[in-house]
Amino acid sequence: MKHNFASFVKKETLHILRDKRTMLIVMLIPVVLMVLFGFAISTEVNNVDVAVVAPNRTDGVRDAVERLSQNGYFTFKGYISHGEIDSYLRAGKAGAVLVFAPDYDRGVAQMDAGIPIKPLVRLVVDASNVNTAGSATAYLQSVLLGSASQQSMFETRMLFNPQMKSAYNFVPGIMGLIFILVCAMMTSVSIVREKEVGTMEVLLVSPVRPVKIVFAKMIPYFAISCIVLVTIMMLARYLLGVPMSGGMWGVFLLSLLYLLLSLSLGLLVSTIVDTQIAALLISAMVMMMPILMLSGMLFPIENLPGFFRIVSNVVPARWYIDAVRKMMIQGVSIVAVWKNCVILLVMTVTILGVSLKKFNDKLE
Amino acid sequence: MNDVVISVRELTKCFGDFTAVDHISFDVHRGEIFGFLGANGAGKTTAMRMLCGLSYPTSGTGSVVGYDVMHEGDKIKRRIGYMSQRFSLYNDLTVWENMSLFAGIYGLTKKETEKRATELLARLNFVSERDTLVGSLPLGWKQKLSFVIATIHRPRVVFLDEPTGGVDPITRRQFWEMIYEAAEEGTTIFVTTHYMDEAEYCSRVSIMVDGEVRALDTPARLKKQFAADSMDEVFRILARGAHRGE
């Protein structure tokens, strides 16, 4: 009965290929998300517009301004007067304004000589966005302090992601999200569609074992997900420059496991609901929300309140994203994240087992 | 009797307290067109599902093409055809793809599929529609296609669950001609319907009321027995006593 399995896989593939719109969405969403998170959405401080108020444009002031404008994260918007500060910030013409003291040069000299001084620069920042304001302030200070040859007791080294690029952080998150979307949502909808339309009944009267029906459905989606996986990894490596110093194979292998898990989740959903719309809602609400909120994709797990931290343990994406992040950015091999692998494997087997059992039970 | 294709004894199905099918017994012979009638909720579909191996009986026995419905569902499934009351081909596949899918499911080889599908298309006058998406065919054509696909593997019995629902009278007529043709070739037809004129076309008819078979005979004898002019009247007389609503 090999032939009947092959004709099933062919049928599922045709369904997918005929539905060009869905196909396009599935292929494009990952690319759009990658570009969006990689370039547009970032928690880094980028392009902060800085205006400067300086009663005396002394050498020291000019030197500081020069360094600012050469720094890629800041854009020097020109010198303004005291009275313009408020209107500049309100109009959004500047995100931060530096106000230099009239005797800035002399103050710097005194500071270098170790004489206590009053503040020399006032930093006026638009704090309507707390995150940007916070990091802009810190960064501005360090840039200016770096100028004054000031001694510091700290020497900071950022490991793994020295430029603190947020894209690095998002790539694993996007992967965790996308595969649930492609695998779980699409398989569940596709199985439930057959129940809704009535074709499932005809298939069940046929000699094909129900398990075969389900696996035949999974195969084309698995193939598509593999294409998506390769696309994402290529984009991450060559467009966003994620290091992947731990080797791509580990990420790839773990992702294959995660794909299986997502497919099983889709199957589970399809055994619970009877309409396509319900399948969509469950996939979106019950699966996407925890991934966004509880997987460490957007918010660090450590910051979650106790209860949610416990709940996050059953979110598969949490373990996947964590492991992929370690492999992609820290450069560890798959062996170092064995614990995550085992957890994901156990989850996959459990979910697949439960859903196959439920699928069979439903028949009688 | 060697030509008994379906044999049912005291077949019962309960869902909790509710007895959907209540100790029904009958035989269906080879090449017969067996009309399985009953109002909505009388238990027709439940009985039919048990015969197709989709559901297990609570008690009683049944055999289809010589296999026990309780234990040999897989063997039964390979030898029967089924057409559901809902249109159940794939709209996004072409006529040919639908045919070769179901041929494949029933284990026909590529060569056999090719031969059988070509033959059936010719019989339907469908050759020109070979590569048309099924979704763009008119309903009547779809139903005819469903029927030939249900018989693509030359099953010994075909179960038709309200096959002509929503179809115009001319197509219904053509549909019944196809049923006759299949029966003449020796295929047994087990058909449920709500159209009483169709009941007249059957070799024998059983009428279910409240989960029980209340009448079973040829249409002519049933009309005589109930002193009725048409099967419609016979049905009304029997259904009047029904307790189960819709």
C-alpha cells in the first residue's frame, strides 16, 4: 500500500501549491519579519538627534561635538539657543539637547587635575520613550566622558554581541514564532478543513489508516518549513550578520526537532476543534501569545513574575529560543544545550502521542 | 445463500441512554438496489456508518461482503465504495487528480488507474473536462463524478448517503441510470434517500422509524401491504407513528 501513501502526499502538495496566496504568505512572512525586526524594529539607540547649546564655542566644546557627530548613533542637529530647547524637543527636532557650561574648558581642566567641580554639561532628554531615553543618556555620557581623559574603575567588555545588536536577539525569537505559525496553524487548519468540508469522512471510509492520512499531511508542511528554515538562516547569517559561530548544523538539527513539535501541536489542535476558524483562533491565541510573552523572545524570562515564570516552562518555544540563541550568538555547540534538546524531544513525543491517540479515539 | 452481500442481525447502537439503532436485521443480495429510508434522526446514518466500519455496534452482528463489521473493518473498507451526502471531492484538484487520488487510495496501480479512469471519463462524457478543477463544475456533474469515483476500484457494494440531495430532476434521472448500470454489472447498491420517487426505483426498500426497521419489501408489495398508491404514502403511514422529532 505504498502507492496510496504517495498519492496522499501528492494530493497535499497540490493543495498547497494551488493555494498560491497562502503559499506566498508563508514564504514572505519570515522574510518580512526578519527584515522588520532586523532593521526597523530595534531596541538599540540609533539616530538620536542631538542639538547643542554652547554659549562659548571653545575648543573643548567643538571637540566634544565633533566626536558626537562622528558617532554613528547620533546625528548632530546644530547649535541652538537656550530658548529653543523646549520647542526643539517638543517638535521632535531633537531627542536630546546638550547644554555646555560657559566655562566648560576650564572645568574639564580642573577635573583632570582632580579638583572637584560643578556639573559642566546638562543633558536634556525627551523621555517620552523610556527605553530610548535611558540608553541614549547612558551612551551620550560615555561618549562625552571618553573625551575627558577620565580614569574609570570599570573596564567593560561585552561578550558575544559587543555591538549590542538587537537583531541577534530577535532572530531566534522569530524562528520560534514562524515555525509554530507555518506548521501548527497550517496543519491544523488543513486537517480541520477536511472535517468541515466532509472529505475526511470519505477518507476514513477508505482503507487508508488514519495515521497515514495525518503523516501525509505533515510531510509537505515539513518540506515548506525546511525551506523557510534555510531562508531564515541565510538571511540571519548574510543579511543581519548573526555570527552563528557554533556552526549552522546544530541550529538546523534542533530546528528540525522543533518543526516536528510544531506539526504535532497542529495535529493536537485539529483533534480538539471542528472548525477552521476555531483552529485559527487556538493557534493564534493559545500558541502565539505565550510565545510572544513567555518565551523570552521579547521579555527576559528572569523578569517575569513568579507564576508566569513557572508557566513559561511548558512553552516549547522558550527552550527552543534559548538554545538557538546560545548556539547562534554565544557560539556553543548543540552538545552544550543538550538539556533543551531533551526537553523538546520529550515534549514532541508526548504531544505526538497524545494527538495520535486522540485522533484515533475520535473515530470511535 | 451465497449471494448475500450484507447481512445484519439484531444490530444495535446506543449513545449513552439513547438507542439510535434498535435491533435491526436484514439481508441485501448481490446486484440489488437496496433503498434505506427513514426520516431524519431515524438512525439511517448511524446504521450505515456501522456497515462502513466507521463506528462499532453496541450489540448484534453484521457482515459486509463476508467480513464482520466488528473485527474486520479494514477488509470491508477495501471492498466497498462510499459516497457521502455532502459533496466530498477536492475542489482544488482537477477531475483527473481526484480520480487518481482515490484510485491510489484503493491500491490501484498507475496502469490500472490510467485505464479505469479513462474508461469512466468516457462513460460520463467527461473526457473534455479531464483537467478542469472540480470546484468549477456544476453540482450535478460533481455528484455524478463522486459516484464514479466511489466505484473506481470496482467495489462489491457501494453505499450512497443521500446522493441526489439538491440535484435537479434531469440529473437525478441520469444519476439513477448510472446506479442501474452499476447494479447490472453486479455491484450492490445501498442507498439512502429522501425522495420517494427514487424509492420506487429500488429493488427493495426498508423503512426505519425510531431506530427500528418497520417495513422491508419490494416497493410494489409495500404499496399493496399498506394499501397505498405510492411509496410516499407508505412512508407517511409509517412515519406518522414516529416519536423522535427532527
